[in-house]
Amino acid sequence: MTKNLRIKTSKFIDETYKISFKFNGKTYFGYKGDTLASALLANDIHLVGRSFKYHRPRGIMTAGSEEPNAIVQLHNNTSRTEPNVRVTEIEIYDGLEASSQNCWPSVNFDMGGINNFLSPVLPAGFYYKTFMWPASFWEKYEYFIRKSAGLGKSPMEPDPDIYEHRYVHCDLLIIGAGISGIIAAKTAAKNGYKTLLVEEKSYLGGSTIYQNSEHFKINNQISSSWLEKEINEIKKIKNLEIKTRTSVAAFHGYNFLLARENLTDHLPLEQRNKKTRQRLLKIRAKKVITATGSLERPLIFDNNDRPGILLSSAIHKYANLFGVACGEKNILFTNNDSAYETAISLYQKGINIEAIIDNREEIDSKLIKEIEKNNIKIFKGYTIVDTSGYKRINKVSIMQLSKDGQKVVGSKTTLNCDCLGISGGWTPAVHLFTQSGGKLKFRDEDQVFIPNIYPSDQISIGSCNGEFTLDEILSVVPTTLKKFLNIKETDYENLEVQSSFNKSKRNIWLLPSDKVIGKTKSFVDYQNDATAKDIKLALREGFRSIEHVKRYTTTGMGTDQGKLGNMHALGIISETAGSKMGELGTTTFRPPYTPLTFGTIVGRNVGEYFDIFRKTPIHDWHVENKAEFENVGQWKRPWYYPQNGENMHDAVQRESKAARDSAGILDASTLGKIDIQGTDASEFLNRVYTNAWSKLAIGKCRYGLMLNEDGMVYDDGVTTRLGENHYIMTTTTGGAATVLGKLEDYLQTEWPELDVYLTSVTDHYATVSICGPNSKKIVSQIIPDLDFSDESFPHMSFKNSKIGKIKCRVMRISFTGEHSYEINVQANYGKSVWERCMEIGKEFNITPYGTETMHLLRAEKGFIIVGQDTDATMTPIDLQMDWIVSKKKYDFIGKRSLYRSDTIREDRKQLVGLITENPNEVLEEGAQIVADINKSPIEMLGHVTSSYYSPNLKKSIALGVVRGGKNMMGQKLIIPMKDKQINVTVADPVFLDKENKRLNA
Amino acid sequence: MFIINCPYCGEREQSEFKAGGEAHIVRPKQPTELSDDQWAEYLFMRKNIKGIQFERWVHSHGCRKWFNVVRDTSNDVIKAVYKMGEKPPTKK
Amino acid sequence: MLNYTNTITEEKSYSGLQMKEMKPIMKLIIRGKKREFLSSIGKSLNLLLPTEANTSSRSEKLTALWLSPDEWMIYSNETLSSKNNDYETENLLNDNISKKNLGAITDVTDQFVLINLKGDKIFDLFETGSPFNFNDFKNKKGSVTQTILAKIDVIIHNQNQNDANLFVRRSFSQHLFSWMNDSASRL
């Protein structure tokens, strides 16, 4: 049944290497070197998918990354499935399975095709207009719209492939290895530039490499042969790296570019395992040369979207590069000379050309003469007004154009065909240039936008810069390179170039039809089914800005980002609105130039590398002893240690009780530790903390509260005076890095006169905290040489000592209200110290506890946790911590803000204790607090910040912030919950041992 | 992402740095002498210029030193970098 | 007696790359601005501190890395005993620098883990996770940089051709080493 349209061997196709693949379940064959597109065309398959909105049958239209129609799902229902793959880019491999998208039940019979007949009632903006009201119905609409919209299917299983990132630094990046890119690469690399040349295709040489016509010669060699020699030469240059299958996705400021290097997508599936599939290159280039070429424009006429309609240049490429004929009865339709290159190529290969339809009336060039010599019929001054053939074009109707090109005249002629090549001239691929911030200018003579103002050290060369012909490229590019690379000479001076291309063109953005526009379907954006009619409708409805028209009609918004039709959309808008093309601007071309897989974007930032985590020196012990972990900043901290299948509540109750009744042990290594040295260390602490430090004796510890300049609490912790000019500060676990940063900021910028040095020592120490009435007995066995008597070693003091030969520092400080000690030892001995404590503490039932118990214990004592009981709106006065704010100090960070009109308000939210009426009722943290439940609107007074069931007090306790709470002691308030109201009483935030008896017990 | 020329370490990628807001806002030497309005001026009021802006940056993942940057916020071009305490460059 | 537990227990080897932790290595952060600070360090240690950015200097026993205009790291060239943590160099500098108020000396022996890398693929590995431009760095013996690798702060010292030392904070070291192994396995 299927025809073989492989016409002639091509050196790019290895006919000794046959590859079988499946398309829509059926097996086909192709050869190594084929893309899926060329292999399908060789099997006479044009129909590949259905359009997005009208579900019209669509075929392969291009031979490159600009393809709007022929996108498929690869390996459907497997973990490697990928939607929206352009058949024009994917190289075939053994085992390839592709299927059509956006159609049900099949591409040949698609139920959604009914939208095509409904299209008169589905104009631009249909969804916006119809589903806007009532707003509450959106959820219902959405379900149905989502079901019918969307192109491919996203994978449902984890991606089995590996993706990586790599940073690349080079002197020069060249994007595109067409003739201009090759010339640039050789010139730059030979002149000492460390050069990277990237090319999105698997081969080098762009479209010149398959240019086999006698009409294009360099130094008397056919241009492809000449270029082949150049390519062989550059492969030998040492400081030139060449990457094929690598497409630049984004061109950012400072010559920072992102490119995707495709490493395994062309390999048979079984050869891919454990290899990196794609690599995201993060390129920093001192200079960039953009040589991205140009894209052929389609022509806009009624029913210009049928399968079998391709760009003329694509037909040329399929014939020359892949040895495939796109049809047996070919018609070409053009407004410029490019189609004649295609025609000559087809003719030479014996592929039948029925006719050429040319918009232009008067044409004369060597190419055209050759066509005429071979008796191929040319309709000069004609246009196509309609096509037919539902799943494959079979006829075109043509009429003569009026002199001004606005109308068609005369009678209609119908021509049979099975393939139509269209050529509307060329659009420079300026996408990356504009992404980088470059400004374009409009060139009237051939209606193209070309680079004008460069925002960084970069240049565009070749056809992406509007130099379209071989002779132009070879005369302009070397001159441009000499200036850009600051060199005197290139290998490309005085070349003898023969180029028969005539630049004449008759540009008509929307070709006239014998029908009224409302009856036509002239597609501008194929993938989104936006037609010329839609654009005109948008203008009629008052849209003027190109960006608004784009969004209203969805022109240029598909996976192809309107690479083909954007220029026509602009042209139609400017013609209809009567404005000049250049003044209208363009829509913004955003990265990525071609879609990237999520895998490439995230690279190895998946699984265990998704986020960084930090471990304490005692981490392994916690793991061995079955701790549950909590993330605190980047740290993994033991949360609680469940025993015998305990749940969290039971474990925390047990741990809390043990800590108060006998002994608890906590890994406090995560607390930030900053070593402070210098003759002005005391003065520095005076300025950064709210309380006074000058009189702290050597060997003593003090709790400090740090504010922001706006008076709000920022961090807290205990600082110890180790020597005359030497302190060690502890910070909260999460705040360590920002506190150090802030302190450095003040030292370097506000107080450079202070002699103070800060060094982080967080990771140098392991900190083991032992609390409870038996803590002293345990530590005195671990460090028998040290005098632990209250006289010698009172609360809030420290001692240097040794465990064996290892130096350690012991602090008697407490965050639980219990008598407690912290042993600080060099990190690599931390686990051993912990294990000693566990061993010696055994007789006292020493109980390891995690962060949850720590939080409970400190809440019993009313100690705050910065970041839990405070946010960036709490002053120390709000926290009822007036005692820590020095009245005597002239200044400290945040002092002045404490008596701003706002911070002295009596009705600020203030920290209070909350006692529930029912002692067993535990409040939800974050729950709102109100006084009057019947008031409308209900007035929120504050919220619960910390809440626990205290096993030591045998009741529920909570901390919260309440507006004016300081003066509400004893007052009853309400916590309204979803299904109940909880009555609470405002209380003192210190629930246990107000007299601090336990600290010295 | 920019490349910032740290005055101490040389050219590095922006990800090694943190921005610290507008430069040359000096902390008042005697905050207690200021009215609420004057203090608020220091505390809260910042310019947000489209064009040439003087900014503070810190090489947080490098030498940890603060310095000043002159940046054109309309195109992110950095016109100059200079150390803390040095005079800002005058317009050229 | 306390046991010594370092973080990275394995030595890893790939084609063109070997990685292992060196321990115990004494490490000090020394800070100072005064001229007497520099000269006193020089006399005490018989080692001139590097004042040029991103460079290092070396004596028989010690290596000094430039970290900032007033900050250096000094580390011992050889591994020391793990039986005690009383370091001669630290004590000497405490006497000659800290006590004389010339600057600050801070022991960071366990703050940083030193991972030694050997082989011709060291910088290929770094390029998979660091934005730093190693092009000139790798050709310059003794060069030093503080930068980011896999989102983690590191100090890299290019000791010799195909021989680099990497310093990372202890709490990050297992995560980073795991990442380095993952990346190295595909180089």
C-alpha cells in the first residue's frame, strides 16, 4: 500500500543501516541519518497530527525547529514518554515509537474535528467571552476545557534519565554552524580565541552543505564541496570546541547563555541507560557571534494548512539531504526566487513539478530561465485562492492578481497536485538577539527585521543579519569578523563567488481571495489555529497593541512560538490598522527558543540533591537510634525518638517528663556559633545587643536579644566571654548565616573603626546539652577533674577543660529552665562525647530528646523562639521582655525605633500565655484569637504562636500574640475553630517555676 | 545574571553575591536626637531609580566584603565598583 | 579516651579522578590588618602570608591561603595525630598575635573538611556545579578561590597540576561528597 518516495542516495543517509520504528502503532523503516519527518515522508505519510482548536488534519510543514504542526508523543504510556516532540528534529533510532497528539480516537478519524465545522462560532476570544460569567462557574467550565485542550500527555512516571548541568567559559561562542558560523569559527580559533561552536542539528554546514547546484560556486567549486573542506579543517583546530545537537535556548544579559546539549536522544533505547540524556550548558562567553540563519516564510491564503503543504525550502532539504520526495505531483508557490532553487533541485532528481505559481509578474533570473528552458509551467502574477483535500492536498485553485495585489481578477483555474511548496521569502532568526536585549530595525526593501543595537559584546552574521545570498555572506561576513575580533586578515579575502539568486520579491502579507474574509481560513499561526480573520476581528474589537492581539488571538503562543507566522500577523495588523511595520514593533521573543525538558532545567537537582542538607557530628547516632528528623533551615535535626511504636505525642510526653524528672540530652550542635575577637569586642556587643556587655566578667555567659534597626526582634542567643577581648556568640539555628552577614555589614560599613573580627565556628564544635536534676552527676563523671559545685561553677558561667587529651568547653546555661550544661567539643569527637553521656547517664535514665520536646520545655518556661513566637513585627516590649532593653546605653541597633509613634502604641500585639478552659484541649498553632464572636465583621485580636500539652503541668499551655494583651491578664477570650469555640484565659507566659528554683536544683 | 567585578577577588558570577540596597545611606551618629520623621527617613525611604543607581553588594560566597556598585537598572550594566569608604565616581 | 569520627570514610576512585578526606589537618583562620600582624606571622611561622588575591604560600609545614584582604586560612601540610587537639601553631600565634592584640586566631580544624582530589578530571567535575571560571585558575599552581560548588560554599586550592584541595564546612561535607561522587561517576 505505502509508496517508497526515497529517490536517490544521499551521503547523509546510511542506506546500509536500516532502522525500524513505529508510528501510530504501525511499523515503518527508515535509515540512519533520517529524522522522523524524512522517514515518514519517504513512506508517503504527511498527516501527523491535528490542530489545537479546530482539530484540522495537519502534516509536516518544515524541516527544522520551527515546525508548528508535526509534533508527536514519543513512547506513549512509558516512563520515557515525551509530548510535543517535533518530528523534524528527532533522529530515528531502533525502537522509536511515536504517536499523534490532540486527536481521539485516531489521527485519521478525530471526533474533535467537529470543531472545524463549528469554527464559525469559535472565533478568537471565544473562551474569554463565553466562559467569563458567572465567575463561580469557572470550575465547571475548566474541567471540560482542559479535557479537550492541551497538546500532548505529560509523563506520569518518574523520568528514568539523568540530566546534568555544566558551566562553560569561553572567549567566543558561535551559535549556528552554517556557512557563516563555520567561517567565523575558523577565523576566531586560528586567531587564538578559545571558541565554542554550537549547532542544533546533528551535522555542520547549514543549508549550504546540501547545495549541489551549479548556480552557486565558490572559487569554482560547488558551494557544498567548498564548505565541506572548511569543515574538515576546523575539526582539527585545538582551541575550537564543536558541539552538535546543541541548541541555544536563552541568551541573557552579560553574554550568559543557556544551551541544551542532546546526548542520547538519537541512540537506540538500550544504549541509553546510565548515560546523561541531556546537558544544560550555562555558557559565559566574552563575545558571542549569532549565526542562526533565517526561516522561510509561508504564504497566507485560504486553506493554507493542509497536509502536503510544506515550505519550499523544506522540500528542497528533504530531496537533497535525505533523498526523499515529498510528493509526485509537486506545485510550488512563491513570491521570490527561492522556490526556483527547489525546483531545479527536484528537476535534477527527476521529481515531477506540475507548475510554479509566482506572485510576481515580471521576473528574470538565471534560475528562472533554467526552469523555463525545461518547460515547467510558470504562472506569473498569480496567486492561490483555495486548496482542497481533507487529509492531503489534491488541488489548488489559482487566480490572477490585480496590479496592486489587493484583489484577484479573471477566472479560476484548478491544478491537481499532491504536494505544495510555498515560499514567502525569508525571516532572519533574530530571536536570540532580541532575547539578549538587542533592538531591531525594519528594512523596507525586503520587509525584514534585522539587528540594529547590540546590548553586549556580540554580533550577528549571515542571514540572521539579513545577508541572505552567498555572495553577500562571503563579502560582508569576513569584514564584520575582522572588526569584531580585532584582526587584520581572514582566509576569505578575494574569493570568487558565483551566486545566481535575484533578490526581487513581491511581498503581500495576506493574499487576496475571491471570497470575503469571513469565509476564509487563512492560517497565520498553524499550531494555535489563529487565522487572518481572527487578527482582523481583534483589531475590529479595539485591540491595538501587538502584544494584546497576540494574547487575544493566541497568535505566536504555541510550542513553536510563532516562528513562521509572526511576521504575517504583524503585516496584517499594520495593513489593517494603516500603520508602518517598523513602528509597530514586534512581540517579545522569550526564552526558550525551542522547548526544554523539565529534566534539563533541573539537572541533578532531584532526589537527594533537590536541596542541600547539613548533618551534625552526632547525626549517625540519631539515625542508629531511630530518630525522626525535622528540617530546621538546612539542618536535619532529631525531632523526637519514638520507642516501641510510640507516636509523636507519646514520645514527646515521655521525653519531656524525663528531662524534668531526671536527665535529658539534646544535640545542640546546630546553633550558630560566632567567634568574636578584638580590642573593641565588648563595645561591638553593646551596639548589637539590647543589653549591656561591658561589665560581663570573663568566664560568664549572658543572654542577648538582637534587633533590626526597625526595633523588631531579629535573633537571640547566649554569648560567653572567653577572655578580655574574646567572646563566643551563639545564634539561632536558622539565623546563623544571616546574623553573621548582618554583623559583618555593620562592622565593614558603619563602624570600620572598631577592632573586631568575626569568624564562624558553627561546624567546628559539637554541642551536647544535658539538662535535668541529675545533669550535674552525669557531667561530673565525664569530666572528673572539673569542679561542678555551684560556688565554683554557677549558672551562666563557663569553664575550659579536657576530656582525656581533648580540649572542651563547658557552659552552664539553660533553655529548658532545668539545671543544665552544654559540652562543646571539637566536632570529630562529638559523637564519642555523646556516647559517653549516654553510657554514664544510663543509671539516671538519661533520655535523648528532639526539637519538639525542646520546644515544649522552653514553652513551659515562657522562653520565646525567634521566628515562631515572633515575626518581623515584634519588639522586645511586645514580648514583655522590657528587662533586657538597656535604658542606660546611648545607642544600639534598633534603639531609636523602640519609641517611634508606632512602636509605643498600647494596642500592639503582645506576647501572652493562654490557658484553656478545658485543660486537655490543645490549641492549634496559628489559630485566630477573638474577644467577641458576635461582632460583625469579627475582630481578630491575634493568634496562637506555640501550643503544647505539658506532661509536667498536666495541662494544655499556649503562647500567643494578642492586641493589647499585656493589660488583659485574666481576661477570657475565644478561639473559634471550624466546629467549635475554645474558651481561653490570658495568663502569664511563664507557666512553670517562675522563681527559677530548678536552675540551681 | 550579571558578572560583578569584586574589588578584592575579581570577576565573579552574581550568584556569589548578595545585594544590600541603596548605597551611601549613613546610619545617624546620634539616633536619639532625631525626630520620628527624620528617623523614618533613614529607616524606610529608599530611591528606586530607573537608570543609574548606587548600590551596596557583598561577596557573600567569596571574601565576605561589602562594596559599592554603580548600576544602570534599565539594562543592568555595571558602570563601576568601588570599596566601602571610597568616594563614588562622578558622572562621565 | 574519646574516639575520633571523621565525616568521609571512603576513598573514591574514577577514571582520571581520585577523592579522599585528609585528616586530621590543623586549620586556622587568621585575621588582621596591621603591618605588625603580617610581619609577626611571618616571623612566628617562617611563612609569608600571601597578600595577592586568590593566591597561596607554603612553608615546609604549613600552607597559607588568601581568603580576603584581612583573612587567611593556614593549614598543616601533613596529617596530625587524632589523639589530642592541642596545636603548636595555634598556641604560638595566640601568644604572638592574639595576646598582643595584633589580630585574631581561630581554630577551625573541624569547621572544614579537606577533600583532596587527584587526576586530570578535577576541573571537569567542578564545572558541573560551579559558576567559577577555572580556565586560568587550573593552569596557575597555588591559586585559591572561594566559590560555590553544588550550591555549597567551598574553598579550592590548586596545589599542583592534577592535585587540588577542597575545603567545605563539615556539616555540608557528606552531602557534597555524595554529589561529587554522583557527578564524577559520569565524567
